[in-house]
Amino acid sequence: MNKQTIGWDVGGAHLKAALLDSNGNLLQVLQVPCALWRGLHELEAAIDIVLGSFALNSVAHAVTMTGELVDLFANRREGVLEISRVMQAKLNATLNSNVKFYTGNLHPDLSKNSAFTGFVEYEAVKDYWQYIASANWQASASFVAKRLKAGLFIDVGSTTSDFVLFNDHQPKCIGYTDATRMQSEELVYTGVVRTPLMAVAQKIAFKQLTTSVAAEYFATSADVYRLTGNLLAEDDMAETADAQDKGTLASARRIARMIGHDVEDAPITDWLALAGEFKFQQISRLQAIALNHISRLSGDSHTQLIPLVGAGAGRFLVRQMAKDLGFPYIDVADLIEFTAKNSEPESVSALDKDLTIHRMASVCLPAYAVAYLSYYLAS
């Protein structure tokens, strides 16, 4: 293996990419905004940003996606085919490159064939589109299960949360498509950036009273986590609900609207407390879902010892869940090999860079995981 590998995760709101060196170590990770619902030109521009930011020579590409779900496309098949077409056209032009598309291999239809690698060439996309659609969670789950014997993997992203139980180094999935995973609550539409607060709670506590929450797109979960201090600026890429700034006052103004108030109606401490209540509602839902999945291992003697493995921009919620529920916590970035670990940092700036790679590896796990799987299959 003398090629670098880039793993690509094409989402509806972000494009994530992870670059591995020729030895399979992580070199760089990048997440850029990609408002795919506005048109494929958004994806093309995002690809150019990534390629311009990575130091490349001979490179192989591995692509996974969830962006086929955006309403730019009439259906998921069209979305997979169009995204694949753009990725093939843009990436095949890079030096000595080849492009493969990730189908996953957990679905019973594919896992029956032990020789199936989980990747197909562009020419086969039309035949495997239904397995390529939203398969990025399979890459993440497969990577984590290779590194740990048992646990509950939870990836809390900007928009959705994935729950994958694994045991004996194997993911134990109930659903395989978005539809079946939503039924089993292995895919939950709640995240730490883009989720409208009306989807977090219909009732909320404010100043020792319970009040209804407006069914209006006034504020998002990013407003909550800016006010609680959990959301990092580099993960806060989405537009605000009112297209205004992301400062403390503006975020408080938006969440005040959710309960029929103006921000001037109360001191900032009350709005910070309200943000804490929304956080409590969201994490309570996630905890209940986590316990339900863990109960599926009730017959296993080590059920109470399994770790919660956190990934994504909202992994701080997974860490809190583990603490509250009494389970061990593992950050998925600690399972990843990256080049910076092989040498001592020579300066504070080098250390900062290493920590950034470490953090971004967790935020962009599907991109890293699909690159990892592609590299080791080709080795």
C-alpha cells in the first residue's frame, strides 16, 4: 500500500473528510459546511475546499453518505446516484485516484456473502444504491466493534444520534435502513446543533413553573449548548433560526421566544437556566433510549460493565450519560491511531494541532472509519 486514503462522509449539512497516510495513520480531518439542499454546487465547492486543504500525492477515495435524504432529490435512489456522480467526477480527476462507495456489510442481504468487502466501484452504484444510502453508521460501528469487545456506541451529531449495540466484536443491529432504525430507535432525530427546540420538549420548566413550548422554528439546540458552554465554535456551523448572530444575548433571545417571552423579560441567569432545562430534556430522552438498548444484553454477565462509546459533536452528552447512569465512558478518538501519536510534539502549536486532530476524529468518525475500512481491505 503506497497510497494515501481519504474517507468522505457526505451529509446534508456538512461534508466531512479524513486523510490517512500510506501506513493507515490519520493525518488530517476536516469538516466544512455543505448545504446540499440548495444544490449539488454546494457539494462541489465543499469538495474543492477539502482537496485544497489536504496535502495529497497518490490517493484512494472511500465515500459514504447520508445526504441523499435532503429534499433536493425526489427520492433516496436519485440522491445516491447524483451524489455518487459528483463524487466520481470530482475525485477521479485527482492524481492516480480511484473511488469506491461504501455499502456496509451488516445488512443480511450482503453479510450472507462472506467475500463481499462492503465497497463497490462507481459502475455498480446503481445496483447497490439502497445499501449505500445512509450506511455511514455501519462504518463507525464496524470500526468500534473491531477495537472493543462490547459496548453501546452513541454518535450524537448536529442533527441525529446513532445507537449501535455491539458484543463479541460484532454490531447487534435491529434495523439496517433509516426507516427500520428509526422504528428501533437506533437512529434518533435529535442533535446538538440543528434540532428545533420544539422537537426537544413540548413542556418545559421555567422559574418554577411549567410552560408550553411554541411549535415554531424560533430556536435550535445550538442555542442551548452555546448558553451551557458545551458547543465548540468549530462545530457550530449551521445558520441560526433567525439568521442573526450566535452570541450569548442573541441565543438567549431565541430560546426566550420558545416560551412566549422577550429576552428583556428576565435576567440572563434565567435564560441560562432555561437552556439547562432543554439540555436535561434532551439528555433524559437519550438516556432512556440507551438503557433500552443495553437491556438487550440482559442475559450477559458483563452488561453493567459495558462502556458507552461517545462520538460526534455532542459526545459531551454521552459522557454525561455515562456518568449519570454509572457506566464507563470511552471517547472514540482514543481508539484511533494517528500520526501525531508517534512523536512528541515539538511546540505548543504542535500539541494544539494534535489535540484538534484528536477531537475532529471523533466529530467526523464516519469519514475516518470508512477510510480505515478501505485501507485495511486494500492492505
